[in-house]
Amino acid sequence: MGFQADHLLVAPSARLRWLLGALHATAMVAVLISALPGWLQLGLVGLVVGHGVWTDRRVGRLESPEAVHAIRWDAERLWIRGTDRTWLLGDLQPQSFIHPCLMLLEFSTDGGRRRAVLLPDSLGRSGYRRLLVVLRYRRSSRQPQS
């Protein structure tokens, strides 16, 4: 049984967009029930709405120039494909968070750092599981043995 090369396309996550919207709605409610003057409440609500739109475009809909649209791997290396449709050799950084419910990945590439927020609906259940196993294996094989 050998290592199988594979690649996955990253799709915008409906669950992530919903969570971002809920967080921004909660922030707006907190501002509106606060004892701040009306003009300040209005300004803060405008900032929250603006940040919500900006975050949804960059993270929720993957429209950022740094967005990761695909991940490819073989036995030795990982590649990521960005908005410009070119594959970049990526090195997974140790501060990346890998969990069965959420992956916060940070890659170091020749063009700088790229980040990806992945939930199971970003890749499909089986694709998410395959990537989870590959990344956990890579992380465990790189740790020094004591």
C-alpha cells in the first residue's frame, strides 16, 4: 500500500458564510443594545456591516487574491492553486490548526503566505477526510522523535 497522490478543489463554504453572518449580526445587536450615543451606534453598525461584506467576499466567497482554490499533494510535497490559477509549492506552517471540524491552514510559498479556512463542506466530506489524514500524517512525520 503506497502513498496516493491526489488533489482537491476548494469551494466556498456555506457553513462558514453563515457563521460569519451570525457573528456580525451578534456584533450589531451588541452595539445597538449598548448605552452608546445614537451617532456612535450608527457609525459602529456601519463599520460592522462594512467588515461583514469585506469578510464575506474575501473569506466566504474566496474572492481574495490570496485565496486558496485547490490543494494538490504527492508523497513529498504540497501545492496550492490561487486565484491566478498557477500552482505554487506550499510548505504547511506549524501554527496551522487541523481538526475534524475545522482546518485553519497557513502555507509558506515563494510568493508569500497563503491562508485557508476549510470546513467539511468546502471540500466534500470524503475530500475533507482525505486531506485531514494527509496533513496529520505530514505533521506527525516531521516532528522530531524523542
